[in-house]
Amino acid sequence: MHNFNDFKTVVGDLIILIEEFDQLETEKLKAVQQNRVTFVEEAMKKEQAAIMKLRGLDKKREAIQKDLGWERLTFQQILSQVSVVEREELEPLFAQLSANVRQFDDTKDSAQKALEISLHHINAAIAKKAAQGSQAYTSDGTPSKLNQSNNHHLRNRKA
């Protein structure tokens, strides 16, 4: 059976984990800005491990809340049901958790936008490269001059 201190502990663990997520997103953002793909991949691997940890913490939080009679209650609803002393202990924790989540969301949005911009630049470079020298046919379907000069062995010799 869990108690009030177990609940405070799991909320504190969530605060720390959200800080870790924010640090990972910051690393990913810097790596994208510096065009360091391997670092982006490494940050994503760390992120997957942190997600597993988050799932475990969330299950633990749910179990503790159930034991305390707070099943499916939001943090605000919990605050309305606890004593004044408990509320004074929980309010700063909930405020910190909320601030950390907002910070993480902002960092995540920045990293996502940077990734999208980077992918756009990569796609544009690939399209430009493809347009410069790999066209075997012109837009009207006839062989390009490059194709004709380099592939004389493919011409119909009976014509």
C-alpha cells in the first residue's frame, strides 16, 4: 500500500525525467543546427530509453493514486481533496512539473522545426542534383543530348 510520500516521490521523479527529456531535445536541436546526423540519431536512442522510463513512472503514479483513492484524478482535483498541509507540499511540485513540461514542449517544438527545415534542405539538394545530370530524357520524352552521346551503342542500327 502506497502513502502520500510515495506520491510526492513519484512526482519528483517525473520532474527530473521531464528535465532529462528537455536536455535530450536541446542536444538534438544543437545537433540538427550543426548538421551532426549521428548525434541526432544518438539523442533519439536516448529518448526512446527515457520514454520507457516515463511509461514505468506513469504506471507507478497511477498505482499510487489508486491506492490513495485518487484514481483518474487530475493534479488540480487532487489539490482540492487534500489537507492544507498536503496542498502546501504538492503545489510547488505540481508547479515545477508544469513548468518543466512547458519548457520541454517549447524545446521539442524548436527541435521539430529545425529537423523539418533540415529535411527540406536535404530534399531540395537531392532534387537539384537529380535535375542537373541524371536526366536521360527531355520533358517531351526524347533522349537528352547526354543520353545520345554516351549511349551510341544502344541506337537502332537498322534505321
